[in-house]
Amino acid sequence: MLSAEALKKIDVAVAKYPADQKQSAVMHALHIAQAEHGWLSPEAIAAVADKLGMPPIAVQEVATFYTMYNTSPVGKSKITVCTNLPCQLSGGEDAANYIKQKLGIDFNETTPDGKFTLKEGECMGACGDAPVLLVNNTKMCSFMSREKIDQMLEELSK
């Protein structure tokens, strides 16, 4: 299920911890598996569990707790909108509704062309920059007005 290259990367992550605590690398291992497959299938979760000597349910618990992990297929661009109270009070709900309207999808849905998935996220630690969006778990977008959302969607569509 995981390539030899992914297994080597996991070995590097595991080596950072004491030998009897290799399960500490679970988040890094899940990140590696997700980068390889685009999401964490039950088989990928089981492969990570096997590699780390953990029960699959323990790995599943980590994968489903954090919004950075995708436990179902997602679009090419995953947009996570912060819906925590500070963002809500500063336009987060409006930003989310605008994206829903523009893409024709709701939270936890993917556009028919597979380009976009919309997710709801908890605090991203940038309350002063609200509304805040996170693209593909890596790019933080702040002060997201309708104009900035339109520009972002256009750039991601290319």
C-alpha cells in the first residue's frame, strides 16, 4: 500500500524518537501516506498502523481528529474555512457562504469536476486576520474578501 520511498521517509521520522516510542511518528507517517495517495484510505491507515506497530483504530483516531487529514478523496484544491467564533464574527460565515455559492457545493463536498473540496475548520491561529482560509493544508489566506476569494479561486482553477 505504501511505496518503498514512503516507507523510507517514515523510517526517518521514526528515527527521531526513542526505539520504544515509534508510535510518536504517527502524524508524520500519516502526512507521508496522504501525500502519496491524496487521502488516507482504510488500507493506507492500516499500512501506517502496521509500520508503527499500532492498532489500526489508534491510527484512525488520529486521522479523524485533525482536519489536515483527508479520510475520503478530496479535490485538487481543498479549501478549509475557519468557522471558529472570532472568524465568524469577522466575516468567516459570509466567506464560507460566498464560496459555497461560487462553487455550488457545501462543506464536505467536492465539485463535480474534482477541482475543489470545501471543508470547515477550527481555529487556525490567525484570528486577527479573519476571515481566514487554508488551501491544501499549506497556504494560509487572510482577510478574505469576496474579491480575494474570486482571485484565489481563479488562480486555483488554472
